[in-house]
Amino acid sequence: MSNTQPPPDQALAEHPMEYSDPELRVYTDEQAEDILDSVVHYMPIMLPVMGALQIFMLAMIAVWMA
């Protein structure tokens, strides 16, 4: 009985040795980037801005309800 699946350590590897689709290999090797890494640079700006917006909206709701 032959095993067609890769071993678990290779299946979970970050860069597998073989790809069934050659275009997938090109994409993963050259163009793919981690989404989290592309967003992390904006966090020191966006967190305080979104916090201030949320506080403003909560204060506006409190005034509206009063």
C-alpha cells in the first residue's frame, strides 16, 4: 500500500517541497505576504483614533438619551 499524502511534518511545513499547481508555488514564493504583518504598522495610529471615536460616540449617545 503506497502512501500518496506527504508526512505530517512536511504537510504542515511553511514551504512544502512539492506543489500540485506551479502557479501556486510562484504565488507562495514571491507574492504572498502575511496579512497581519501588513496591518501591524498602522496599529499605533489606528487604536487611539478608534478609541477616541468610540468615546465620542458613547458620549453622544449619553447626551442623546439624557
